[in-house]
Amino acid sequence: MQIARQTKAGRAFPRAVHATEDDLLGQTFGMRTIIAATVPGAGRTAMWLTQCQCGAEHAVPGDKIMTGHRLACKACSNREKGKRRIIANEQKKQQKKFLSFAEIRARDRQIAARHAEAEAAFV
């Protein structure tokens, strides 16, 4: 009960950011720019009207913006996830390059030649 009262008063978490409307208007967080303050939601969290770079406008809780949980709208974040997935798949393809039988034999010959040189130098 004591923690609940402190949380409401803003004292339970000293790192919590309590920004005023003047502080946040026009600021950009990730891909979102804060346009205006809106009416608080049911949980009485400060809500902010934001505009994404794609032009979509959404009301977002202030704590989600400040902590970096909602830095883009769903469409933009899905687009970014898709780009990251494509890059990761390309990197996996480059790592899993299969060698032909001739390439494997050539590589084995090079390894055998290096071992023979090392043995000759040792003797």
C-alpha cells in the first residue's frame, strides 16, 4: 500500500521523468514527434499525440515514449523488422557458402602443403 501511494506521488521511482507539456512539444523520440498533450487514459498516465515520420498520428502514453518502447508506429516498426530480417538472412547465406568438391580438394592440398613445409622446417 505504501509503495502504491509513493508511485502515485512520483516518489517510488526516482529515475521517473515528469516532463511538462512545454518540455515535450516538438521533441522527436525515434520516429515520433510529439504534437500535443491529450486527456490522460484510464490509468491516469499522461498521453501525448504523436506523429510518426510516415504521417500516422497516435495517442501514446508518455512513459512508453520516454522509456523507448514505442518509438515508431506499427507499420514503420514492422517495416524496420522486415529490413533487419532480410539483412540477417543475407548474412546467414554468406556464412553458409557451400564448397564444391574441387574447392574442397584444393583447400585440402593447400593445408597439406603447409603441413609439409612446417615439417620440413622442423626437421
